[in-house]
Amino acid sequence: MHPPRHPLAAAAQATVLVTVLALAGLLAPAAAAAASVSVQVLSSSGQPLEHAAVFLESREARSAIKPMKGVEVQQLDKRFDPLVTIVTTGTELHFPNRDKVRHHVYSFSAPKAFELKLYTGTPANPVLFDKPGIVVLGCNIHDRMMAWVVVVDTPYLGRTAADGQVSLREVPPGSYRLRVWHPEMAPGSPAMDSAVVVPAGPLSTTVRLAGKAG
């Protein structure tokens, strides 16, 4: 049989409970403050652009990056899929060959030069993309095969769908550089760059790529 609780002890416990609940209420809005940023990418003529790499950069974003897991660029029907892959710096990519013919995947790009000599199946070792930049992929056997890997120093990234839309999720409010790159931009062109302020709520914006007729 337990002794009766002193009224002051019960009151103290209730005060602690109320304080904990109050703190949880204060922390919940902060955790929920991350926004969804919707971006539509259009050509200069107003046509939606698929395969555009879209990302938000800032000093804080750079400190939040982590390697992505399970990312692959497959070879199928004598083409690379996807055409454009966007990943965080430090991500390892797999290059499975799902064709019945052998492929020889390579890149001479400065951010990541590598070579996977003639093979079928999936190479045992993935390729580490440890520097930001645009990496052009090719096949030494099938010259028409080409794809791109966009390596970025931010976790807030995405690739546009056929309607030119992409949604970057869980973006903390703050000031960013919105950057957009498309494979049909002139070779060597840097990503389009503009300032954007992300509020505590959803944000929608449209980007037109100058010189991309669509």
C-alpha cells in the first residue's frame, strides 16, 4: 500500500508536465518551419523544360550535406537513364549495365574523371563523386550515349519533370542562391544563378533559361 502523495509534490509534478508540454509546443513550430520550394523551369519561349537540375545553395546548406544512398545511372537500350542525375558531394554512384551488350563508361570532366572498362552487370565498386560540378558521361563503344551528373554542395536539390516542375522539400527559411542548369545550355556554361529568400511557408517561383528556345 503506497503512502498518500503530498499535495505540493503533486503540484510540482503537474508544473513540470505543463512546462514540458509548453516547450514541446514551442519546438513544434520551429521543426515545422521548413518549407517546400516549388520551381518551374521554362525555356526563353515559355516551354517547360524537363531534366533541369535545380538546387538552393547557402553556407548553412553546405554544412548540412550528406552523401546520398542507392543512387544509380543505368545503361538500358543503349542509353543512360536518367539523362541527368543530381547528387550531393560525397555520393557514390553505381552504373549497372542492363543491356545485353557491353558498355565502357567514362568521363573526362574535371570534377570527376573516371573509366569503367568494358563490362556487363554492375561493377563491384561504385564511383565516388567528391567534387561539385558538372560531369559529362559517355560510352567509348556507343558514341551517341551521353548523360550528365550534377554534383552540388547542398541537400536541397531536384530535377524537373516533363512539366518543368520540381519541388525542393524541407528547406529551412533563409537566404539562398537558386541555381538551375540544363544539359542543352552551351557547353561549359555555369548554372543560372539568382537570389531567393525562402519564407517559413511554401514558396513558388518560375525560372526562364535565357537562350534555351525549347
